[in-house]
Amino acid sequence: MNSTSSIPCLLALAAITLPAQQLPEGYHNHLHALPSTAGNVLALPGDRVVWFDGTDLMLSTPNLPLRSLLHFAAPVFGSFTLDLGTGALLFGESSTNGLWLVPLNGVAPTLPMATLVLNYDAVLLAPWRAIVSAKTGGFATPDNELFTVDVPSGHLQLLARLPGASGPLAMAPNGDLYYATASLLFPTPPGQTTVLRFRRNVVDHAILTQQVLGPANAEIVFTGIDAAADLAFDDDGDLLFTDWWTNTVGELNDAIGSAPWRSNLVDYTGALVSAGSVQFVGAGAAAVFEPFQPAAGTLYVHESSFGTVSQLRVVQAVRAVASCSVGNPVPTGSFALQVSQGPRGGFGLMAIGWAPGVGGAPLVVHGFEQPLFWDAALHASFATWLVAFDAIGNATLGLHNPGIAPVQSFLTQTAFVDGNGIVLGSAAPFVLQLGP
């Protein structure tokens, strides 16, 4: 049977359910250590990292000394650090309420660009223009405000007034503005956070006409979240958020669509640290930030124990890897095709066809959020096998080489679903050579 006709068989296996994994599969990560006082962390291109320690906004660059971009004579409470994408940062602090335009390569500023009382979070609207969330009336007032900030003039324009405490902001890949509400009550009752969406044309029109938006101008995306301290969109429209109530990095899958659903990407239950902020940096590649996909964008999670540990967790998707048990070319005799870093307890379809591969666009498979990266040359594969992945994510297929001269090249690839039948992925194509 060929690989196209075998896909339904693979998908039928997805109905088999196994115990859920506590931690997500299909990702790998590493840690970037920070000073214990580091907050308002921002990752920049070139493996650079910016953080604020209470008095200095520091820039770490590989193989160069640490450099202070901004210094305060007395400690202040940092609110946010935003990359303007123009060789400069927008830094907010809520002790003296300053908004600071900070060049990455230049003279440190001595005065704030503007002041905005109790500024909390910011998102880039356009080059040299940001939207800032701030509770300018003070903690006792019923509403929070959103302001546009023209950089570097510092001109402020009230954009929206929304009930509750200060909430975080995010900009969707399509340009829509997202805002998560926050309760005025402390401790916060569970399920009180709602994610709102302001369509980009609504925002642009409000700026042009000096209109102040409110809840009636927004669409409800999702309600019932316990808390959302920070927001970030990935590259396929999923909204990531830090939920300090449940101690998770939550995810609203397909938040730009009509029916988003909630899941947890990282669970910190029992950990010594918790997530403070999230940042996603896309790579402009065809792949998306989903498990078992080709590496593309990167998620940065700032983790802290609030006093003793501060670190940046760097998360990327990791694809399964195909290999041969006896090397390449394969001599006459028995050998095995192997796939590692696959789904624990999952099921796969291994196909063999003629080399070379031709690539092709990823396939959209109904019922799965992840695309299937499948080489188009294997749509006409001449042999397929169903394989099972073991408890550590390895699958093996035993084969025999009768001896081929001259050496002949074949193309093999494996598609799979995880043990719960909800995640789809594939190993990268592998060229198999059979020799005498």
C-alpha cells in the first residue's frame, strides 16, 4: 500500500488513548542563567539578553563585558522592557512612572521620554509607536487604561479604558490587539480573567478619530482563566500566558480563530521557580511552534524564585530523527530503521520510496493543529509499515538487505501521532543506501 492510502489507518490509531504526559513532548530547552535580581528580561538577536536589576538596565552580549544601558541613582520598580526593533528599547518603571527610550548602542538617557503613572506592560504597534497598559488613576480606581505612545516624541494618546487592575497586552500575527483583564480583588478569585480582542481596524480608527475604546468595542476571545500576568503570540496564532494562580504557562490554541481552547504548555507544580514573563521570537520559516515540528521560532520564559534564582528558559520544537542501525551504505544482511525523539507510546507510519526527496508544502490534516511535513516524493512510496514507539519515544523496524550492486538510494520517512492521539508529527526524511 502507498503512504497516501495508509494515512487514514494511521489516523484511526489516534483514537487509542494512553495516560497523559505531564510535561510536553516534542520540545527541547536549555537554561540561560541570570543574576538573582534580574527582572524585566528581554531576549535580543545575537544571543543578547537585557534585564533590569532595580538600578541598572543591563545588556549581556556573548564575548563582551556586561554593559549598563540605563542607570538609576535609587532603586525603582521595573515594569517592562520592549524591543522597538530600531536599535532601541522602551523601558517602563512604576516608581517614578518613567517611560525611557534606551539606545542599544549610544549614550544612556538621563531623562524619561514621558511619564505614565503605574505603567505595567507594553506592545509594539508600529515602528516607533507602542501601546502601554497603565493604571493612571491609582490602585483604588475601577479602571485601567491603554495609551498609545509616539516614540521618541513621548506624545501620549488615551486609546482604551477597561475595568479592573492592569492587564497585559499582545499583538497577534494579523495585527489585532489582545488584552487580558485582571481582577481588582486580592486575593484574586479563580476564573476572573477574560482575554479581549480589539480588531486592528478598530484600533487604527480609534487612534485617527481620538476615540476612547471600551469593553463594547472588544470581542471576548476566552473567559475563565485564573490569571494572566504576561502574554505572547507564537507564529501560528496561539496565545501563551503566564498563570501565577495555577503556576503554569498556559496556551490558548488558535486564539486568532473562532473557537480557541485552553491547554498548558509548562507546569511548574512542585518546582522551585515559577514563570514571570513569556516572549516569542519567530524565525520566518515555514514551520510553526508546535511539538515535533522542524525548529523555527523560539519561546523565552523568564523563571524566578523571587530572590534567589532568576533564569531564562529557551524552548524550541524538536523533530524526531531517523537513522540506520548499521550505518550507510547498508551491507548485505539484517539491519533496522530507527526513529528517536518521537512520541512516547505513540504510533507511526514508516514509508520507503525512491530517492531523492523533492520537499513540498506541509500537509494540513483535519483534526490536528500541527501540520504534517511529508516529502512529496513519498506520496508514491512502494512500501509502508505501521510502527509503535516505546516508552522513551523510539521506534524500530527490522529489515533485510539482500545485497544490491551498485549502491541504490531510497528515501524513508515516518509520520506519527502521540499516545493521546492529539499531536501529529514526522521525522525528517532520511536517505537510505543499500549496498552489496
